[in-house]
Amino acid sequence: MEPKVFISYSWSSPGHQESIRKYAERLRGDGIDAVLDVWSLKEGHDKYAFMESMVTDPGVSHVLIFCDAEYAAKADARKAGVGTESQIISGEIYSKVAQSKFIPIVCEFDGSGEPLLPVFLRNRIWIDFSSSQAVNENWEKLIRAIYGKPVHEKPELGKVPLYITTDSSSPVNKAELKFYELKQAIVNGKPRLDLYRKDFFDACYEYADALRTRQQAEKDIKGEQVLEDCGKLKQIRDQIVNWILLEAEGADREKFEETLIMVLERLLELKSRPEEVSVWYQSWFEAHSVFVYETFLYIVAALIKVQSFSTLNLILTTNYLLPETMRTSNGFGPFTAFHGGSDALQILAPPGKKLLSPAAELIKRQASREELIFPTLMEAELLILMMAAVSKDNWWFPQTLYYWSGSRPAPLFMRATQHRHFQKLAMITGIKSAEELRIAVKDGFKRLDINRWPNFFLAGINFWESMNMDALDSIA
């Protein structure tokens, strides 16, 4: 059933009357049954009885009160016409009638910028129609008020946070303060920056480590707990990215790269089983597994942004010292150790559906940085996939690329059509010739058996085309 509104106004001038008529016509055009006296009153009708019936009629969902100087003066003086009408309206307002039924619309302001409203309406929220521009800006607001569909609706109550219903509490995060101290030390040229860096990264590590599960009664941690912990760890992700954007372009590249490798190795500690834990389930560490995977993507994306190509080569070719509880025969592992996921995050899937990658869905939802939006993370993962392909035995499954749109080339690879930009890609991969790179990637794709990744194929995602392989270094 369409809403029905009664329009209350003063016959102040022919121009004002014409504006009111146009508003009524526009309301009807928006599916609202607008009642206007000049349309409904005929000769012999009792206009006061008509007004009262409209104001008090429960079938009238709203009364729109168009207020100008004359309306306000007549209402306050209780003069005939508007005065009588306003008495009826004010009586209804002060009774048990829903307050939202009466909507004041200001058509005029006084010399001091105050809206011209009758006394009985001055404490009510009004809509500005004092100019053509104001009408255009606020028309949707009026229509939404009539239909009961405001722009900002009160959200439904969520679940009580797990940190309230459980005995666990959030650790204190000192990382933001320590980053500020480091930044000030760099800006002010203070000596012994290593100490400031150490304090900052210790604070990051301590906060993240305090969220690691060390004692759990149940086999599986609930998805809500994993989701909540990932949300808390996002703070550390952002602080590490802040540090990279601050120091990656500094003068002491060797020190920066040395520190970055240390940071990455400490991240691996966070996703591993704590040494003191002898009985565990792998699901206990899913939040940190996703956090490390997400943070690695952000680190690669940040380095692409600041064009630290030699540093990208370093972190994508280094063998990292693995934590004691992750070590293989020689104790070292490639960048593939940063890959991660979480089955528990299937709680993010729509009802009756299953996500191809719950971790990728969470990363997409948590991509809140304006300078590193989600597409830049997908570009970073495309580069990581290339590096996995050109190496002899590395692997990588690019989870965020489930969200890649078609096979359009990513910006980093598209620019590499030009020779000077290809040199940047060559610096990252360590392969100087575009033809050699094509051969290496083709062989790597075969080794990784990407043709047996059906969900990418069904989505029409072509990694070769997304990397712009055929056109690399084809323009001078």
C-alpha cells in the first residue's frame, strides 16, 4: 500500500502556492498519494472539517508542514486558516500520535539564519526546502522519511564478543606508540635507531604472540574465535606496513633489508606451534596462519608501491630460518612458508554456500588501507605466483586471485610491455630476457600443474594473460 500524505501550507503568495503544487505532483510521481486542498476541496465543502479529517485520519501516514514566515506568524497568532489547522496539528503532536507522522519543511529563514517555524514545531527535526538547491539535496531525504527507509538504519544487534563470554582478554597493544617513537627518532635524526626498531618489533611480536593458543580444551577452535583474533592481528599487519612505507626508501637499504628478513622470520614463529606446547591441534594456529599470509601479501604490495624491486627479489629468493617446530632437514625454507589458510573461516560463507578460500574472503574484507587496496594485494599475489613458477621447486596457490576479474593484465605487468619497466620485473625475477622469462614461467606453470586448478579455469582467469606474458618487453 502506497503512503498517503497531507500537505499543510499557507497561501502566502502565488509563487509559494505554485511551488507547493509542484512538490505535490513530484510526490505523486514518486508513488506517494499526496493530498492537496486545491485538488480535494470543492465548492460547498467545509475546509476546517477537511483539514481535521486529514490530520487525524489514521490512513494518512504523514502530514508535511511547509513553513514560511506567513505560516509561522498565522500559526502563532492562531489566525483563521493556518491558525486553525496548526491548532489541530499541535493537538495531535502533543497526543499519543506517532511523532514521525508530522514532518516540518522549512521554506524560509529569518535574518539571523533561524528557520521560520511555529513555536510548537521549533524543537522538531526539520527538512530544508529554502532554495532550489536545498530541495534537490534533500528530496531523497524526504521520500525516505515518508517510506520509512532512512539512509542510515540502526544495525541489528550482533553476538556478544567472545572476550566477554570467555576468560581470555585482549593483550595490550604497545606497537602504535613504539612506531610513533621510531618515526620521530628517524625524522629528528636521533642516534641508535636500532634500539627504537627493536622496541617497535618486540611490541608487535609480543601482542601477536599473546594471542597464540597454548591451552585449549576442544579439538577445534570456533570460526568466531579465529575471526575475532584475525581482526585483532590486523593492527600488527598495519603497523608493519607503516614501517615499510616509512623506511623502504631510506638511505640505508642494507639495514632495511636485514631488518625486513628478521621481521619475516619472526612472523613465521607466530604461525608455528609454540615450543612449550606438546599436545595440540593444527586448527589452534589458523588465525596466525591467515595473519602471516595476509601480512606477507601486504609486504609485497607495499614494496611494489615504493618500487623497491631489489628488496622484492631478496624476500622472494631468500631461504628463511624456520622456527624449531617448523624445521625440515636443513632448517631453512623459501617464501612458500608464508602461505596460510583457515577452514574455520567458512563461517564467512553465505548460508548454504562454501567459500573456495575463506582466508581470501577475510583478506578482502579486511582490505581497509586506502593506499593498498585489495586489487594491489591480488597483483602482489600474481607476482608471488610468477616467482614460484620461475624457481625450481617452490609452489604457491594464489587464493586471492579467485577474485580476479577476467584475464586483464595487472598494472605491474602491463607497464612491463615497455622495456624500461620490464627492467624492473627483470630485477625482481633475476631473469634479464623476456623470452627467457616466458620459458621459465611456462615450465613453472606445467610443474605447478595450474591447468588442474579448475575453479580458476571456470572463472575464466588466465594467469599467463594476467601476467601480460606475450607482450612483455615488446615496446622500446
